[in-house]
Amino acid sequence: VITVEVREDHLETLAQTKPLVALAELIWNALDAEATETRVEFVENDLQGVETIRIMDNGHGLHYDDAFLVFRNLGGSWKRQGLRTRERRRVLHGKYGKGRFRAFSLGSTVSWRSTYKDGNDFYTYRIAGEAAKLGEFAIYPRAGAATQNATGMTVEIGQVSDAAGMLRGVKAMEDITNLFALYLRQYPDTRIIYDGIPLDPGNAEKRFARYALEPMVMESGERVTAELDVVEWNIPGKRGLVLCDEDGFMRINALPRLHFRGFSYTAYLKSAHVATLDQEGLLDTGEMYPDLRQMLDAARAKLREHFTQREAEDAQDVVAFWKEIGLYPYGDAPRNAAEANEQRIFDIYATHLDRIFTDFASVPLRTKRLVLRLIQELVHAEPVRVASILDELITFPEEAEEKIMALAGVHPEEAPAE
């Protein structure tokens, strides 16, 4: 029996981790063991309830002699001695050995079966623990492995908690993809099969952009650098700004409701300073902490810039498509500056409506033609007034309204009253 040398209340806290975080830790353990394939399976009982959660990988496994040290010491993970894995030189995620305790938030019993290579021979053994005896692990004698050419680890979680139900379905798949998207992008030879479906951020991604943010000076005087990765998704409804360490490992979902109308995205703010704040326990303070507020403000500003540019690009594509199929109501090139401005104003209104009303694309062509023709007439008659009408109905963006007023040659104080 291995007994962990740490306070029991601390172990109980680790064993009450959110299910997704706990499962992610076990997947990270597999990746840190240089697994190229990791499978997460949910074994159902006759009533279609989850009976067992199984995480299998083809990594190096854990050597029998190392197991006594690894399982005895919380915070004594071998990973703390380096920043990268030994052979593939991958960036390491875990450093504190907490994953094995967080597994108990998923179920009352957890077992690890390790198969590893020692010299020219392969061995296997089992370790088991129970939530009722946190901090005690039974380790069984090693034996020659039945298969003499494969290593890896299989973690089985039994007596699964009800909360584990949150780990299945579309939302869970999206959350897991969010967590591992940057890692899978960085190491394309790695596969994660989750509930029978391979995680494929490449197919889920619509666009990817990376920005180097301007250096920031923190309250301490430290000069901090950061990168912002923006992933736009094909699946609608995803949004949020995630804080990561410099290697892209998520530390906290800082702004899960940061919304840019019409875009489904995840933004990853990467900085070594995020890891420092996490170690100091300051990430949960949010924008109350000056360093965090400055970093979040910088990310917001860059995201506004990014999505303003993306809206302009999408608008150009939409207008080009309307012209191609004969829907665009302006047939001739503008003859003067006034007509050119009128067309620009029309483009802003019409493409904004197209973005807001996602079902507009599916309405009959006659209906589309009528709507676009009516907008054309309104723009010709009272271009600024249209913005007021749209603002009453769908909250027309203030920056778009200001652009229209400039094109129409109207100063803000001359705009029609509400």
C-alpha cells in the first residue's frame, strides 16, 4: 500500500474538481507520456447509464519502480524537472501530480494499468484506489506483459458519479475540442478519440489568426509580452477569451460571454505572466487585479480590430455573391461620389441585415430581391434615418452608424432625432 504524504483535506479538495477538468487532466497525463493516440470511452450498463469511464493511451507507461515515488508524493511529479517530454520533446502540461486525485471526482474507484518497457522486456502491473480511502493506493506485483511490443496506460474509473453525465454530448465535445485545439494543432501526429469520435480542430475551424500584442508594463514594472490566437469555428454559438500560459495550455476561461455578433470563436491569450498569476492564485480575481485587467483590455481591443476586419471581408464576399446571381439592386457603376457613397451605405445596411438574420440566406430569391430593393429606396431617400430604424429593431452598431453619417456628409448633431 502506498500512502500519500499530504493533508487529507487537501486531497478531498482535489477530488471535488469539475468533471471536465478532471478528465482533461487524465488526457494531459497521457499526452505528457508521449502518447500518439488517446481514447476516452464511456462504458454503459443495461440501462444506458455510464458504468465505467476508460482512458487508454499508447504512451510510455509508468515504470514499476517510479510508481512508488509518483503516487506517494503530491507535487513530486517527475515533470517538474523539465519543460519537455524526453523523446518527442513535446511541451509538458502537468507538473504537480494532481491528476490522479482529481480522477476521484468522476467516480469512487480508480485503477491504473501500466505497461512499460524495461530493457528488452515488457511488464505490466496495476494500481488501485478508492475515494473512501483518499491518499491510499494498492500497488500489485508486476508481471510480464502479454503483448511484448506495446506500452501505455489504461485508467478505469468505476462507480461513476452523476456529474459525469456532463462529459457526453455535443457541448462536452465542443469543450474538449476547445481545451486541446492548440495542442493538436502544434502536434498533428497526435490523436484523441473522445466517445468514439476523433477530435479534429482542423475540420471544426473556419479560420485561424495569430497576433503579437504590444508589450505591457505591469504594476511591478515588469514588461510582459503576449500572443493572441483567434480560432473561428464552423459550429455556431461558441465564444470566449481563454487565458493560457506561453505554451497554450488553458489556465482559465476568463471571458466566456465576450460576444461579437455573427461570429463563433475562441480566443487564446498566451503569456508566461498568466502562469505566474495562476501560481499566485490571482487568476480568479478577474479584472479586479490590475495586471489581469490590462491584459484583458489589450485582448478585447485586438479582438474588436480582428472582427471589424472580418466583418468587412465577409461583407465584400456577400456583395460579390449578390452581384453574381443578379440580386444586387445597383446595376451600373456609380457616376459620381454621391452615388458611390450611396452604394457603400447600402452595402453596410444590407450586409449587416444578412449577418444578423441568419435565415435570410434561405428565403426565396423574390423575397430577397424585394428586401434589398426596399433598402435601396430607403437609402436613396433618407440614409441616416434608416440607421435609427434599424437601431430600434436590432441594435445597429454605433460605429457602423457613424460611418454611414460620414458617407452621407451628416454631422452627429445634424442627425434626425429619435
